[in-house]
Amino acid sequence: MRGNIAQLMQQAQKMQENMQRAQEELAGLEVTGSAGGGMVSVTLSGRMECRKVRIDPSVMSDAEMTEDLVAAAINDAVNKVNTESQARMSAATAGMPVPPGMKLPF
């Protein structure tokens, strides 16, 4: 029984270290989302901080279209960050039984 608890504690410690490493990697990650065939692009950090917005001057004449393209580019970048975050967190918890539906990090 004690061996199982010690082993579980070691696995938990390793998972915590892996998750911390994954979070640090995500902080340095930059992802670019785009819309309108690349006419608008938005770069976000892994922490969802906007780093850069690029708008092709040709779309500036139509304000409503520009707004829609910016929103779409942001959503694209957010989806990419979320996908990468889930992949890295899944890798960090590999081998450790985590209950279904449990969101990590806590």
C-alpha cells in the first residue's frame, strides 16, 4: 500500500513539473490567425495577449468588412492557441489518470 502511495506521489510530482514546463512553453508561444485570405492577421501569445495586428490597406475602405475580418482573425488565433494548449497539457499529463472532464491546469 505504501509503495502505491509513494509511486502516485512521484507521478503527481512529475505531472506538476511537466505542466509547469508546458505553461512556460505556452507563454513563449506566438500563434498567428488570419482571415480574408491573409488580408488580416492577428498574432497572439500563448497567454492570449495580442502581439501584432496586420491589415492589408485594400480592405480599409470598407469598415464593416474590416471589422468582420479582424474578428475572424482573432477567433482563428484563439482557436489555434487553445488547440496547442490542449495538446501540450495532454502531453504533460500523459500516463497520469485524470478524471474525465477535469480541466487542467486547475
